[in-house]
Amino acid sequence: MFAVNETMTITGELIARAERLLLPNGETFDDERRDFIRSLDKRDLMAVPGSGKTTALQAKLYCMAQQLPQADGRGILVLSHTNTAVDELKTLLQGHCPHLFEYPNFVGTIQQFVDKYLAIPFYESYYKKGIEVIDADRYCKECDKIVNRGRGMAASHVRFKFASDNKHYNQIRCSYNDAGEIYLTIGINGKMPEIKVPQTWIKARRVEENKKAIFKFLFEMKKQLFVNGILHYDDCYFLAESYLRQTPTVVETLRHRFQYVFVDEAQDTQKHQLDLLNKLFDGEPCDCFQFIGDPNQSIFSSHSRNTTLQWTGKNPRYINHSIRLTSETAKVVNNLVTDKGHEEEGGWEHFAVTGQRRLGAVIQPQMILYDQATMGRLNEKFEELIRANHLDQEEGAAKHGFHIIGWAAVKTEDHDKLHLEDIFPEYTYTSTDAAYTMDTLSKVVQNGKARDNFKVSNRIVIESFLHVLFLSEVRAEDGGSYNKTKLSKILAGLADDVISQYREDLYNCAKEIAAGNHVQAYTLLKSFVTRWMQTLFHAALNDSCRAYLGDAFVAEPVAAEPVHEEGGLPIEIGTIHSVKGRTHCATMYVETYYEGKYECEHLMVNKRGEIKNPLFGDDVANTGTYASMARKMMYVGFSRPTHLLCYATEKRRWTDEHLEKMREQGWNVIDLTLGV
């Protein structure tokens, strides 16, 4: 057993133990990072790219875990936005302090926390049954069914007006107004739906009557979905808010449960998430409540055109030194900083990027100019620069790799407007955050997240089985669809030998999915589904099931491997969003066309006839929506490499004067149009 501690203090001895566990031999945390590791207060951390903030957070959690459990039984709560970020935190810690991941502590995504502690308990209490499913794809399909089944003017108008505008009825959410009344919005933080009024309504003097009928239909749709337990992820935040309104004591309960709360990647926190977390933990007796992130890397909110950063940091401390970046790269990255920190008495407390990495020989950032005729040489030039700086022999090359990245990926019919697919014909964009789909069994077994992950593979088998039961209209005793809990109850009543066979079949399917043996996995899973549907429910397949299962395995297009000619270097091509948080050995940032301009054009500001640009080191505010987005994209993209940064841009967008300003900022300009 671990010793029970009454107070939590992070000592130098504990930090030294964390250094030996987390850092390369002989390396130690500097004063900035030690200050953060020791802190158990309500000050946020703003940290520059490559600052090792995740490692510092791991060190803090390691030191705290050595002092668990606490005498009062209270725990630690650690939240982030993605499973990938959570897994990164767990990578080293789970093996050295597994009790950090057990009761009364919780480490997971914000969504998982909201579901487990708020949405699901409230739903089960209110509806007296379990949630059927929380899934965006399933939710949208159910919306389509309800709207398409609907009769009368309201349903017809919803189909016509909303379906013609990206099916906005799929995006209807519930919210509370200041008076505590429920109203509808488009999206979780959006505005109320707008009903376009046709002339026929005006002539018939039925505008308000018809509007009310449509809103009533939409309310009924949401009510039906809630009753059926088919929820969108956003609905969980509405349920959480409902829980807090009906049972205010839940706030006190959670504050007593979690004494220390940490939210990583805080810049990606959306308004409804930030509001909820602050309502829960920004008060006594929660002793420590810290958000950790970089406000200048908030490109996921920017991707949805919501450029207003929700998290701004409370009384923040800073880590300004980047372990990843050289001073040469850090200089150009620092020019792109948007949020420089909080103004305090005596001047600015700046958020500034400084590079600590030292190389054997200085590598300048490389600005590569090209035109339509030389565009095809970009890959070749990048490889040439990698070899010229001997990075193909660098120890970190194998680990971090060489990457070409851009903002906009998919080509359009207008070939004069360049995107990644236009510039690199060998590249095909594949969404990195595509929703898990149950369209066909073939797609299911090829889910990339399942590779080498038995837990995910096991879940996929069970969910496939439940999906076939749903398609076959096999219903549980309560009239609802089967979920994991209901299925478990059925299995619990079976003979031991039948349960043993079921588990063996389940294991064999999951094993093949995890191993990437798609054809064998498809065959086994199809057999598993049909066999156990008959054994457990005496049900037969209908046409919907047969369409889902398919006649034979169909291979999905394989994502492109790193691009290289025979004897060439493996170079990966992807979007900026796909590499956020990652470290590269060498990066080529390629400008792409987005919303009417390329990045450098978005950043140009005309001040009294003189062009200003943060790339020139000018202190200018890029306040326009797309200018702000472009600046953050470049900030994230430029801050990936440990060694070589390249910036590829069409020559026609630059004057000689502007190129000279880029040289003054440390860029070495290479002009492919001159054969250089």
C-alpha cells in the first residue's frame, strides 16, 4: 500500500526522480519548468511550441502520484481534448504510477469526463433507462429518418429549407437562455435557426403560424431523439447543464472529489467546455485548477471559423524557451505570435518564443520561390536541402521524419488556385479526424485506429454486432435497441460453455482486426454476427443487414505512404492540422489558397501606403478572420522542425523589397525560377 498523505508538496527530490524517468541522461528541468511543476495553485500555464510542456505536466503528475492516496480521499483530475493527447500523458506514467489512473482520480478527455460524471447520470435518473448511443453519425441518420417520415407543412419545409443548406436540422441543439428556458440553436454555440419566409406565407398571412409549426416540429424531433437515447456529443453538454440546474449540489460533490484539476491543450477548449469547467472547478474547495496550452496554436477553433479564443489564461506563468527550436527558427516563429501575454503594471509580460536547440552548424530558414514551371521541383529541392545539411544521417531523422505541410489540401476545378493536391499530384487528402462510420462491415474492419489496439478492435466487434441487431429491428424488452449493457445481461443468463464460445469468437475477430488482417477479420466478423444473432435472438438477416454485411470484402483506398523515389528520402505530405503537436526533423511549409488569398497575402497590412507584415518583423495586428487564421497556421507549421524549416511560396507574390525584408529576418532565399 502507498502511504496516506495529508498535504501535497512537490520537492526537489521528487523532481529529480521525475527527471531520471522522463528526461535523457544528465538533463534537468530549468527554472521555468520547475516553477510550473511545483505549482499547485490556480494560475494557468502558457507555453511556446516545443517547450516540453507535456513532459513537465507528466513530471508534475508523477510527483503528485508518489503522494497518493490523500488522507481525505480526494483525487486528481486530468483532462485533454483528444484520446491521442491523453495517451501521450499515459505513455510513461501508467507503468510507474498506475494508481494515478484509478479511483478517486480520473485521466481522460473532456467529453469522457462530461459523459461519465454528468450527462449519463442525469439521463439515467431523468429517463429511468440507459443511453442508447452517443455518436454523431448515428445521430444524423436518425434525424434524417424523423424528418423524412414527417408529414405536413412543417416537415416538408424542414426538408426543403434545411436540407438545401447542409442539412442544418442535423445541427439543431438545445440550450438554456438567461431565464432558464430551453431554446434551439444551430450548433452548440450557435444562433437560433432562421426560417426563410416564402411569399406564399406572406400572402396567406401565416408567417408566424408556420414558423411556430416548424419550431414545434424541431422541438419534437429533439425530444424524440432524447427519449430514444440517441445523442450527439453536443447533447451531453446540454444534459450536463440540466444536471447542474436541477441538482446544484453536484458542483460541490465534484469539487470535493477532485482537489487538483489540470486541463491540457487549453487553447482548443470551446466556449461551452470552458464555461462548464469553470462553473465546476473555479471555486473552493478545489485547491488547484490549471489550464495549460499555447493560445497562438488555437487552429482547431480557427478551422471552424470561430477565431475568437475562448481561453485567455488566468494570472498565467510562462515557458518561453523552446527545446525543439533553434534560435534561427524561433526568431521567425516569434514574429507570428498573436497573443503576447497579459499587460501588467510596469509594461508587458511578454509571451515570446526563444530557441534553445544548438546544432553543430547553423541552419538558416529557407524561403523557396517557385512558379508553375518549377512547382514540380519542390519535393526534389526539399530533399536536396535535407541531404546538404546531412539531416538524412541525423539521429532524430528516423524518429521525427521529413514533412511537407499545407493549410488547404483538396484541389478544386480552378487550377490557378493551388492546394496540396494541386502542387503534389502524388498526394491524396485523407481526413485525420473522420468520424468512425458503420456504413459497411468492410469499412469497419479497416478502421485505422484499431491497428495494434486490441481494446479498440474488441469494441468494434461488439458495436458491429449491436448495429446489425439495430438494422434487423431486434429490440430489447424495454422496446429500445440493444446496447452493451443490455447485451451483457443477455449473456449473463447463458450457460458457461455458451459464454465461453462467444468470448472465444469475439477474441478471434478482435485479434485479426488488430493485426490488420482485413480479409480474415471480415470473414470472421461476418460469421460472428450471423451466428450469434441466430443463437441469442433467433433472428434472421433482413435486406438492410445484408447490405451492411456485403457479399464480399471490399478494400478501402490505402493512405499514401511517405513519398520518395527509389533511393530517395521518405517525405510525408499532410495538412497543418494533421501534424499539430508533432515534432519534425525538417519541415517544408507550402502556401496554399484559402478564402481568396494565400497566407502571405492574408498577412499583408497596408498602413498609409506602406505594406506591413509580421513575416517582416513588423508589429502589426492581423485582426481579420482569415488573416488571424493564416497567422496561426504559419505559427504552428513553422514551429514543427528541430533542424530545417523551408517555406515554399510562388515568386509572383513577392517584390524585391519584400524579399529583402525576409532576408533581414534570417531567411535564405532560393529562387527555383532562376535555376538556383
